[in-house]
Amino acid sequence: MQANPRLPLGDDARTLPAGYYTDRDIYRAEMDRFFRRSWVCAGRQDQVRGRGDYFLREVDEESIIIVRDLEGSVQAFYNVCRHRGTRLCSTPDGTFRSMISCPYHAWTYDLKGRLVGAPHMDGTPRFCKDDYPLYPVGVSTWDGHIFINLDGGRSPLEAQLADLPAKLRPWKMEELRLVERVVYDVKANWKLIIQNYSECLHCPIIHPALQGLSHYLSGVSDAPHPSYLGGPSDLRAGVETLSMDGKRRSDVLSGLPPEDWAKVYYYSILPNLLLSLHPDYMLSHTLWPRSPDRTEVICEWHFHPDAVANPGFDPRGAVEFWDMTNRQDWQITELSQLGLKSRVYTPGPYSDREDLLHYFDRMVSQDEDAASSGRGARE
Amino acid sequence: MQANPRLPLGDDARTLPAGYYTDRDIYRAEMDRFFRRSWVCAGRQDQVRGRGDYFLREVDEESIIIVRDLEGSVQAFYNVCRHRGTRLCSTPDGTFRSMISCPYHAWTYDLKGRLVGAPHMDGTPRFCKDDYPLYPVGVSTWDGHIFINLDGGRSPLEAQLADLPAKLRPWKMEELRLVERVVYDVKANWKLIIQNYSECLHCPIIHPALQGLSHYLSGVSDAPHPSYLGGPSDLRAGVETLSMDGKRRSDVLSGLPPEDWAKVYYYSILPNLLLSLHPDYMLSHTLWPRSPDRTEVICEWHFHPDAVANPGFDPRGAVEFWDMTNRQDWQITELSQLGLKSRVYTPGPYSDREDLLHYFDRMVSQDEDAASSGRGARE
Amino acid sequence: MQANPRLPLGDDARTLPAGYYTDRDIYRAEMDRFFRRSWVCAGRQDQVRGRGDYFLREVDEESIIIVRDLEGSVQAFYNVCRHRGTRLCSTPDGTFRSMISCPYHAWTYDLKGRLVGAPHMDGTPRFCKDDYPLYPVGVSTWDGHIFINLDGGRSPLEAQLADLPAKLRPWKMEELRLVERVVYDVKANWKLIIQNYSECLHCPIIHPALQGLSHYLSGVSDAPHPSYLGGPSDLRAGVETLSMDGKRRSDVLSGLPPEDWAKVYYYSILPNLLLSLHPDYMLSHTLWPRSPDRTEVICEWHFHPDAVANPGFDPRGAVEFWDMTNRQDWQITELSQLGLKSRVYTPGPYSDREDLLHYFDRMVSQDEDAASSGRGARE
């Protein structure tokens, strides 16, 4: 195995100023820009298979209901009653029987968000139920992933994803089924988690098991795109997938061309989805910032239903491998967060193996106008 | 039983903007206006029966000592030594033996707050004990209720209570004795608790037991007054009081005219007393805001001493009934607090069954000058 | 025993305004002035006896590594990697094997703080290891105490200590060894702890055991100095030291003249060292402010190695005595913090037995320019 050469970075390839990780105003601006005005990955269609099925997602400081309506479409609403503002639903997931009814005074909405019942409002002048639908949230889907946009979604999800759907078509992600979920509470800024995910220089030090299965210098990243970053790494000879013993317990996903049978593709899809595509399964992380120095991470393992149906199916090797690797990453990421708070910290120099971090930093640090007009990281 | 008709509300009868429940500046202004510059119900004379008896009350961010002095009057002081500012007393209630002595350097005050001992101050030029009494708090009483005014009380308690003492005279509340106390920590703004108390539209949904004993549309509220709101509800046929089985365990209070034997009167007395007058007992809630989204609630059950003295006296049915009902209310109130924080929340329309909430909102939201000049909710 | 006379204090001898104990801006300014720009006592050379030995100290919001380098000198560095800002070391104490290596990407520093290894930085233009040493912290020592200065130390430790080293020479503190450490979390401003330490008027009330061993009015304080305050107290007749039974379990320290065999010297050495010198042992408190109303206190008992080597050595009487006395002090100090927060609190008058507090208050409250130009508490 040989390391691929890199182009040298410019002199400005330095880590971000500390405020990007500690300052509440910058954090608020990022929440608005990335978590309210862009598409965020909320979960999987798999989670709302039946009509009326729903789950809640806490985005920034909002509680959002994602529900499959009676016609089979996925809808999303703010979890707020139009009467007195009560949170409508507290149970994290479940199934609505055709209606969402407020537990306080029984204002009732159908699964398209229309107000259909409002007791004792006859005496209120000019009251009209049509004026009080649930506040809508934009919904779009891609290969089984549900994206939501709190601002409604002025530009389509497709613009944000660019050529990624074409690139990831072979994995037929929409066919995959959730097998395991682990939720982590990481005491670090959300961007540190993406930065950690975007380089493997730390792998020989932090992840000896991973390094044993996949060399940290292998693979060539795709050219960076304003809304996603990533590329493949090679599995070492004889390694079939990333799991405790490097062996697959199920077949290679059926659409994959042979040249991808010994690679893992890693993509950070801004702002909150980390997608790790293995020959036999998909690992997803979604990031949910809670404060400048705290991020909730939902990690899920998704396999093909044919594999799951196999009597000998055993995902434990893959689950254990990534749970261990995740915890190693969170620990070092939390140490980054702690160190960055120091008043002496100044931006440090990146190596050319940290080029994706430099592109990522430029994407998040450029001014918002430039960002929203679509001018990207390269200019 | 038939519902009483209501006058339709105006177009402006909408819930308050979210800031009234979440904004720290508005909260601070409310604490100053309602909890420092008006009379708040601190407790009952019953709690300081003997000379030297005291209890502490935390009002806004102040600790206040309420004590019966050696002449039998109730006094209230800030719990702050005039020497180095030490908190004088930490035990929530007890009895002082004629003096309050600072645990740090033994500055000693009598129960009228006068400094009577200050060791080793002889070398301090111009030091005079008369200059360092405890900081006084205004005290006034009404039918056994002790009210305090942190600002001293520029206008008398009577002005704040208006015609309420005359109206509630028949219950002879000063005769009643505390039988049970439960303290709740509610994760909601104090005003949401008053609003919840001021309508029963939610009763069929939230309180099935209460609804079984008293119909939610029964009763006609008194005309709203700038400092109190409320009125009676009717007990259903055969129901004697609010308790788990609807039966009284003691006689009707002796002063009550027969027309009140099957009613419960509910009054919210601004800013912090909720008084629920049953045929046989008095339930009181006092509200102690701790932050914009948190309120401590002290709930007490008070019965006539003759009832308590009866060998068969058993208050458990009343205690259990209201403890259950309280918890139902806190849960929905906490959901209101959570929903209101959403950035999409906008004031929603009230029904004409929520008219008292509308009057209450006007009272708390009008500008302070208008409030302090006595112009009320109706103008 | 007779009380020594005091000079009367001026009219301005009053406690500080509440903001000094509660205001975050004043707290930040104090942290900068006293904990970043002056010398603070970090610990003892005893803690880094061997080469490579280190301990961490959290000063204000910084983590500092104090380490003995391979040539035997004590060094101190910010615990921050120059690459991506990672906290280098999390274990509170231990031994480095000649290098400090970052756990993230293995940037490696020698124990003088020089960057000696930086993997994969070849592709970074103009990168030079010499440009990235660890951020240094000033280090100086006095009789076994290690002082650090986050700002590097523009003026020497000696200027800050003035004549104190000469005065305390007889105790030969550098010979003493740590025997016991207790860490306390005190819910009070750091200055309240120093003020409490600087007077014994409270001793008869708060510390009956101490009062039994040493009369609270005994001893004459040294003239106050801008950076330290204190003096001796006398042990009562027959009392040998401060311990549960007033008896020593080891000899008087060898350098002490007989006139000091029945005294305890107490010095508060700004900003964070309280030194209590007994005939047979040294007690030290170091103060670590965490917020305006919270201070971590490290209390240590140090004895002579000859005493420790004695088979019958038993420090428990001294440890238990001061642990008890400490807890009494923290409790009353926390009550001071609680009382001072009241809006009615105003500065109160000091007695002439609280003169050191008045000098201390003037030192911390005067404007920074005056302070840094060396004009002290007396002008």
C-alpha cells in the first residue's frame, strides 16, 4: 500500500480561531445558518414505515414532529399547538391514529397539519380553523434519508446534495434497514466532530484496531464540494469490512461494483450527516448541537433486509467496532474542546493530510452572504 | 346542569408573546413589580403561633425572616446581618429565644430588628448600634394569611385586596389550621400556573376525577378585579366536597350560608396566592418564581380545628385528590413552557371560556406606570 | 493572657460592596490581575521530586502543566498543543518519560517545551518546528513552594514576596514533606476565604476547639504589606501545637527559636496562599477561584521528614483538627456569600480587630494602575 501524494496547502491553512468553538454568538449564527436555513438529516424513512408513524427530533431548540400521513407522504411540523403554544407530543416515537390532538384543550390536527377541531371557540370573533394549521417544516428525502428544513426550504435538497446522490447510487441506501442505534452525548462543538471525521492522521494513535484493518494514508478524497467532503479508504488485504475481526457476516451490497468491495467511503454531508459506506452496511451519524461545547450524536447501523433475514445474521462485530471507535473519537474531541478554550490558543498549521478540514473551515467561516449565494470553498 | 353564557371577547384576546415566559429581562421586571413592590402571601399566622416562632421564605432572590415578636406582633426582616452581610439564619423554621444572633461574630438583634449587641466595636469611630437595625420588610395580615412587602409597602394590603376580604368573610379563614403541606418544583413560568388555574376548559381532558365531581362549565366568575380573579364552580348533585370520593369527612364550615355548601370558590390573588375554598376546607397554593421557567409551589390544606380534633378526622381524601390534580396541572403546564419557547410560537386566540386569562394577561402586560397608578385591567 | 491594643480604624473601614463578591466583570478583572498577571502558589517542589514528574493545576480557566525537566529545573506550560489546540495531558499527576506527546496527532515536545516531532508536516509551506514551542508559564520557587505566573512574570517573585522569605526562614519550609491533602469545594468568593482567615473575632463562636488552644485576641499582626498580611497567635499555657489534644507528635522544627515554640504564624500571601506555621508542621491552603461564588481550596499538611520517618509518627491529630476547623470556616463563609447577594446589603463597619480585612479590601479594590505601580494599601 502506498500513500497518495497531496498538493501542498496555502499559508492560510490553519485551524479556526477559538471563538468558532466557544462563542455563543457564533454558535447562534451557525445554528441559524446550518440547522434552521439548510436541510438537515432528521432520520430514515425506515422509522416511519406505517401511516401515522412518527418520531420527534430536537433541532437547535425546536422540537419537530416527523410523521407519515394517511396518504403515505412524510410531513414535518413544529411540535407547538396554535392555541396556547403547548408542546403537542412528548413521546419520542409512536403512531398517531389519524390525528394529532393537543393534550391541553384538545385542539386537533390531521396529519397534514390542518386544524380540524377546536372546542369552545364559537364565541371568539372571526375565529376560523383554516387560519391555524400546524407550523410546517420542509421535508425532502434521498435514498431513504429524511431531510428537514426548519425554514421551509427555499432551495431544494437536491441543490444542497449536488452530485452526491449519483455518486452514492450503487449502495441503494433506501433498501437498508436500521439494526442498531447508539446515542452519545459529546462535550465538544459539532464542528470538531466533523473535523475529527475528516482526517485519519490520528488513526494510528487513537484507533489501533481501525489502523489494523485500513491504512490511515490510503484512499484519495473527492474534490471538495461546498456541502459535502469525503472519499474512500482502502481495506487492507484480506479485510472484508470494518468489524471486530474484519470479516463480513453478510454479502456485499448487491449494487456495488467489484472495485468498491474493499473500500469504505466516508462522507460528511453538511451540516449534520456523516455517512460511512461499507461493502456490507451503512453507518450513519447525525449531529445535534446542544450548545457551543456539547453535541448529541445519533449513530446507526443499517443493513440490507436480506442480510437481516438470514438466520445467521450477526451485526455485533460491526456495532462493537464502531462503538469502540466512536468512543475513542469522542474522547480526543473532548480534549480538543478543552484545549481550545485556553486564552493562549492560536490557530495552528494543518498538514496536507488535513486538507478536508481546511476546506470545511473555509465553508463554515466565510460570511453568510457568500455562503447563501452558493459561492463555495474554493474561491 | 347548564353552561352559563359568556360575552364574546375582543379580537385582541390572544395569549401573551413568548418573551413573557422566557425573557430574563421581563422576568426581572415582573419580580420587581409583583414580588418586591407589591404584597405577597408569605404563609399563615398559624406558622408563628408562639412568641419567637419564625419561618424563612425565599422571595425572588431574597431570604426573609418572618417572626412573631415578644409582644405578639408579626415582624419580617431581610435575613442579612448589618456587620458583614452574613445570612443570619439557615434553618427553615423554628423559635428564636428573644434574640436573633449572627452565627459569625455574634451581632445580636431583638425581635423588633434592633441591634442590641455588637462585640468589639468600641474602637470603631462614631459607631452607634441604633444605625444598624435589621432591614425591615412590610407585614400585614388578612384572616390568618401573612402578607409581606419587600419594598416596605407604600400602599396598604387592603388596597390590593379590595373587596375580597368582605367577599370571603364567611369562610372565617383565620380559624383554620394547617394539616398538610406539599412542595412542588414546577418547570414553568409562574404566570402559566395562574393561567392554568384560571380556566377549567382543560378539566375534562386533564382532570377526569375533578370533572366527575364538578362540571367544567359550571359557575360564573366574578367581574375581574386588577388584583384578583375567580369565582365559584358547582359540585355535581350528591357531591359534598372535592376529595377522592366526593365525601366530606368533617362538617361544613360554620359561617357558610347554605347556597355555598355545594360550591368551590377559586381565586387567584395576585401575585402569588391561589385560594380554593371548599365547603369544609381551604386549599392554598403560594407561588415562588425561581427563574423564567421554574416556579416553586407550596400547597397547603387547612381545616377547622374542631374537625381536626375529631377522633375520626381523616384529610387523606382531600390531600390525595388535590395532590393528584396538582401533578396533572404541573405536567401540562410544563408542556406549555416547552412549546412556548419555539421560535414559531405566536400568540393564539382565547375562547370566551378563557376570559380570566385574558384579563390576567392584560394586568401583567400593561406598562408599569399604569399598573402602579392603579388603573386596572379594564381600560 | 491579655489582648493587645489596636489603633482605631478610619471611618471608611467598611466591608466591600456586594459586587466584589457577585459581579462577573469584577471577578474577571480580579482573575486577570491576581491569577494571571501575578505569581500564584501552584504547589510544592515535593510534588515533582524526580525528573519528568509533573502535576496539573487549573488556574482561572487554564490548565497548566508543572514539570521537572531532565536537567532538574521546574518548568510550566499551558496544557495546549500548538497543532490543533488539544489538551495534551488529562491525568492530574504522573511522570513523563522525557517527552510530552499530544494524544491526537503525536506532536511531541521535550520537557523544556520545544517541539521535537510533528508528523506529516512536510507538505506545509514554511513550517518550522522552532515556531511552535509550548506556550510557557513563568516559574519561580521559594523555600519549596512553586509559584507560577501565567503572564510570564514581568516582575520577579521576590518583589511580590518582599521581606516574607527572610521572616519565615527559620521554618526551613523547603525541607518539609507533604503528609496529607484534603480538597474542598467552597461555595463562596475567594476573597471571603481570605477575609475569614484574616481575623479571629469569629473564633470563640465558630471554633470552640481552636479557642480552647489559642486565645482569639492573642498575638500582634505584622504591619500590613501590599502582598501579604498576617502574624502570630499565642498558644495557651501547656498547649504545644494545634491538634485535637494540643500535643505535638514530633519535635519542634529545628530552626525555630524558643520564642516561637508556643506560637502559630498565619500569613495570607496574595493572591492564593494561606500559610499557617506551627511549631512542628506547616499547614498550607491554596485557593482556586472557579466563579464569583465558588472556590476550590487545596489544604495540605507538611511535616519534617525526620518526624515522618519516626515509627510513632501520627499526624492524625493535626489533620483532624484543621479539617474540622476548615469545615467550620467554609460553612460560615458560605453563609456570608448567601447574605451578601441580598439587594439590601450595604457595606458594614469593621471593628479594629478586623483591621487586616480592611487593608486587604483596599489592596483588592484599588484601581489596577495603582496596584501594578506598587503603591500599596497604606496610601
